[in-house]
Amino acid sequence: MRVISGTAKGRSLKAVPGMGTRPTTDKVKEAVFSIIGPYFEGGAVLDLFAGTGGLGIEALSRGMEHGVFIDADRTSLEVVRHNLQTTRLEAQAEVYRNDAERALKALAKRERYFRLVFLDPPYRMKTIGELMLSMHALGLLEEGATVVAEYDSGHRYEEAYGPFHEVRKAVYGDTAVSVYRYESGVQEQPVNEGRTEETDETDQA
């Protein structure tokens, strides 16, 4: 794994030992940032199931101003800290050990707001929709924020969750990525309007 572009381009990222963490492949990461960026002009990013921190670090490398990295696993957080040091981005980051729901509540109490959120929970967890609605209820998102969800391609999430509307979906082998736009003044949208879907069957790994 490596940082693909930006200030830390080419720097290698350490993986979490064992099989408990499924890092986003460079191919999927590159595809995600071609959809949502590829570059940013400031703002805060939340990497809620950080794992290696690869997604949040890539966002910082590409111009996000500040990142918050959350994971419930102590070993994962040690890897995140190592990768932030390797990429020289530690001054722009906060790293916390917590589960997702408690972390969101803690961030809300601190009045934190995010322009970009990555949700890449373990595939056994099917809570992405609930987590997005929690972020809305807690007031954690800037208007027009982007939420990137990565999950098992065999599972299907709704195209809309309250003020969140899926604007892009792509499938890469057993990994699916959905990009949601947060618009708090919009509650309903006709199915498939403003949404595109693509499939890449070349990556079955």
C-alpha cells in the first residue's frame, strides 16, 4: 500500500498485522479519489473505521486540512500513528480509540464538523445507513459533505437515507463503493436521478 498522490505521494503505508483488517487496495483507493476529488482545498476528514488510516491519509495528502482517525482496535491505531509519521502528516491529525457510535457522540460534543467522511466498517457490520443518520442527527457534517462507504458488494444499501443521496456507485470484485452527498434541505429524490453506477469485474481479489 502507498499514498497515490499529493504531498505524501509514493510513501509506503504499513498494514495491520493479521487478518482482522481489510485495507482498501490501491486500485480501489485511486478509483475513489478520482470520483470525489481528486484534490481538496481544506476542510476536515473523518476516517471512522480507520484500519491503516490509508483513506484519511490520502485525503490529507491531497489537500484536506485536518483529519480525525477513529478505530476500536489498539493495534490499528498504532499502525495509523506510524503511517501518519511516515507521511509527515501527524501534525494535521487526531487519533482516537473508540467504537463508531460513541466516537460520533464525542465529536458532536466538541462541535466538530466534517466535509468528507470515510465509512469502511468490517464487512459483517451492516450499519452504514444508521451511522449516516446519526451523523445528521448530531450535526457533524457541513452542507454538501461527501460520505464514502466501502462494503461487501453482495450487500445492497439504499440510494437515500434522509438527507443523504447516493450519487455514484462502483463495484470492484467483492468490494462496493457508494458515494453519498449530504444535503440537509433535501429529503426525497426520485430514484436514479443524479446517480450513476458502474462495475469493474477485472479485480476479483
